[in-house]
Amino acid sequence: MTNIIKAQKGTKDILPAEISKWYNLEKKAEEVFSFAGFKEIRTPIFEATELFARGVGDTTDIVNKEMYSFEKSERSLTLRPENTAGVVRSFIENGMHRLTAPVKLWYKGPMFRYERPQAGRQRQFHQVGVEMFGIKEPSADAEVILLAVNYLKSIGLCDLDVEINSLGCPNCRETFSKKLKDAIRPYLANMCPDCQERFEKNPLRLLDCKVPECNEVLNSEEIQNVITSEYICDECSEHFNKVKEYLDALNIKYSVNRLLVRGLDYYNRTVFEIKSNNLGSQNAVCGGGRYDSLVRHLGGVDTPAVGFAMGMERLNSLLPDVEDNKLDIFVVSSSSTEAFKVVNELRAAGFSADFDLSCKKFGKQIEKASKVASHAVIVCEDEIANNTVSIKDFSTSEQKTVSRNDYINCLK
């Protein structure tokens, strides 16, 4: 075979054998989030490029290197690389600030980033996440962390580490950024090009670098003294302490990671990650935090907000395979016309049902039925002549013949 068109690098087909795991993730998300009062929202997969440049931040790797942008009718559009900015845009555009706080939203769907494919991460990937608007108190921070932990537990993930940090307010960050730059400046020439660029534009992003040479600089005693110093103001410190009190009361184990800054510019105060010990170095399965200025920054009424997102591919990679659900009934018949009629009756009665469209020999049909269904309904020459059907239960190998007029009730 020649000239076969293949899926693009960084994309992956979700095949029928895998789809049950995806259904489980989506079903559990709806259950856990809706029980906490969150309503689903679905936003477009492309937005104005400006939304992400302004919302995510023009100093981030996402905006600088990873966005899929294209021109259409002299407008720059971008496939969404994350969904918080899109949800905030919808919150503003649809006047949701007029709703009674908190406004609780959750979403699922595909995102797009041009980056090196790796374990659990593709160029087209899927996220499930929540956003909560209107509550400035630390109870909202604790609520979304609790929700993330409960969701992960609901899908069977328990070997997890919760890491939290406080970035403080803009005033806190300005003081810290100056101290950090002063400490790093003598070593800057030894750091990667990305860090040298971040040094002026967004020095906090230096702490997020994974390049070994940069980590060596960050782990030096002088810079560690700056990183571990108390730089957040009294108000931000009180907020963070209250978040920790809530987590303690909820018996959520956590650790404070002063290097945790997250990769997006809109975060302030509380940030958090939840990591799995089964994913290697790229082990974060959930990330989130507070972003109190983003709604205002994108043109809306000043509204505090907090949320998180999880990569669904990474979650799936940690979960065992799920056995495909069998059909309720497979119809075996010597007449495709009769098989069609019976299948239609069964489906109308609420059973999952199928039949052999090729009308193979009886033995082949029974063999297939035993593999794909829990029961067979047999409608061959004798059954057609006597207006009956035979029902075979594959779990017990029992078979009985009943009236064609009453077989639905017998099955029920």
C-alpha cells in the first residue's frame, strides 16, 4: 500500500477498545462536579488569538512557542491551548457576574499545543477542569483542591502527592522578583536562553525551568535562601494559612513547595499541583490555583476566581484497562429480514442488540454471539414456523423456547 495518510504527530485516535476508559473519566467528572454544584460549560475550540495573549500571558511558552494560530478573514484565531481563558471570556460575554456567587463551572474537551509529544501528553490532548467565580475567601481554594482530590479518588487514583504554594499578590511578587533577580543576575549567563528571556519579562517563571544547568543555579545556597524566605505580605500569608487549615480539617495531606509557580501568568496567591508517583519526571496530573485579576484583565467586572485542569490522557495512562461492555442480546437467524425485525423490537424495548448482517451459518453466528453478548435470541426455520424464539443464556448455557408474542417480557 502506498501514499497512506497517517494521523499527525502528536495526535492519537481513540479506538473503540479504549473508549470505555474515556467514558468512565467523563461520567465520574459529571457525578463528582455536579454533586458539588458545578454546571457544565462548553466553549468553542478556537478563540481570538488576543484572548490567549492577554489571558495566558505573552511571556509564557504556550503563547510564545506552542499555539496553533491561523489567519482567517484578516483575523488571527487560535485553537485553544487551555480553557480557563475561554471560560472567563464566556463568563464576561454572557453576563454571568450578575448570577449569585459562587458561579461554579466545569468543562471537558480537546486542547491544542505544539510541543514535543511525551508520556501522557499529545499536541491534541484533552482536559477536564473546573472554574469557580465570585469568592475571594480561602474556602474557595480549599473547595477546588478537595474537588480535585475527590475526583481522582473516584476514578481509582490514590497514590498522589498534593503540593501547594502561595505566589502572593502583585505587590508581594514585585518584591520577591527583585530579590530573585538580584540573586540570579551573577549566574544568568550560565542559564538557558529561555530563562535569560524570562529574567526580564517574568522572573518567577525561572523557578519553573526543568533544564539541569538552570536547576543547578536555582539549587545554590544563595538562591535557595531567597526562594525559601518569607516574601508574601501579612494578608496573603493569612489567606494561605487559612487554606492550609481547611486542608488539615479535611484530612488532605499536602506539602508546601516554594518552587511551585505554575506556567501561566494569571495565577496569584494559592497555586497547587497534584502528582502521581507512577508517571516518571513529568508526573503532574492536576494543576490549578487562584486568578483574581483575570476577569478584570479581559475586560470584565473585577471578580475573584479559582480553578484547576487535568490532562485526561495522563489520567488514562494510570488506570487499568476496562473490559468492553457486552451487548445484552445477539440475534441469531437464518433470515436477515426476521433478524432485522427482532433487533428493532429489542432496541425499542431498551436492550442493546445486534445481529449478523452477512447471515453466516448458524454455528458461526452462535460463536460470535457468545463473544459479544450475554444472551442469544434464536429465530431460525423452526422458530419462524412456530411463531416462537429460543433464548440462550451464555452464563449458564441454558436455552428455552418461548412465544414470539411474549419473548420481550421473558427477557425482562
